[in-house]
Amino acid sequence: MSTIQLPDVQQLTSDQEVTRGSKVLRVLYLSRVVFVGAWVLLADTLASSSQDDNNARILVGVLLVAYPVSDVLATVFEIRANRSMTMLPHYANFAAGVLASAGLLVTAFTSVPAAMSIFGVWAILSGAAQIAVGAIRRQRFRGQWPMIISGIGSLGGAAYIGWTGTAGSALGLLAEYAEGGAFFYLLTSLWLFFAPPRRRAR
């Protein structure tokens, strides 16, 4: 007589968490694409239209502060939406984002070189956290390679440390930095949408 194999409750729970986690990540990444896309568009527009360096410095300050703040909010959303996906690098990234936002708020409107240096340090720390999160998530979620590559690209923030350019040139530089992030967020969200989540072997 054949026996009926009942599904492992623990396995079902794990699979459900992975499915829910994939949905959370899709929403998060698509939201980041929209934000970063608008951020890049604004930076490009301001870079081509801003002639007054004083006005450009104010605009750079707003953009510089807004970027890590958006990253902090995204991290909070991710942690609150699904605790099973929360890892130590998330908290490290949150702390780095908060400190960077505070530092940029103090310096961005008075010294663009100092603000760019802070932004560069934050980009390195955020990129390192992104690499760690992507590497860990690969065990459960698909589409993490773009996030790892994006994190590696963020290590290029080292080029901003000790930066001495003008506020106007900073706008274009920041737009180039964000364009890569938007592309990889979009690629990952599409990968998660079309590819089924990983299942643990039974």
C-alpha cells in the first residue's frame, strides 16, 4: 500500500517566506528605480541649466542629502516588511546612511568638496553592505548578481574622496553615479518578477 507523503510544514513555511520576500524585494527595487530615475533626471536638468555656482551648490546639497536618506528609508522598509530577510549588513547600512545624512546635512550647503568626500565614504560602505546582502541572499533569492555588481560599482565612491571640482560639475558626476544604480535595480526587479523564487531541496 502506498503511503501519502504530507508536505513538510517547515518546508512550506520556508517557501512561503521566500515567495513573500521576493514580492517585497520587487516592490522595493521598483520604488528605488522610480526614485533614482527622478533623481538622475533632476540632476541632469540642473547640471545643464545651472549657471550660478552658488545656486548649483544648494542644488547639489539637496541631492546629496536626499540620496542616503532614501537609502535609509528603503532599509527601514525592508527590515519592517520581512524580518526573515534582515541581516547584520542591513543594520550596518542603516547606521552608515544615518551618519552620512547627518554629515551631508551639515556640509553639503557650505562645502561641496567636503560633502562629496562624505558621500564617497558612504558609497563605499553602502556598496560593501550591498555586496554582503546580495551574496547571502543568493541562497534563497534569484537576481542578486546585479545587486552585487552594483555594490562593487559603489566602491568607486573612493574617487569622490578629496574631490576638488565645482558644484556644477558635481551635478553631472552624481547623475552618472546614480544611473548605474537605477539600471541594476531595474534589472534585479525584472529578474525577480520573471524568475521563480528558489526552493530549498526537500
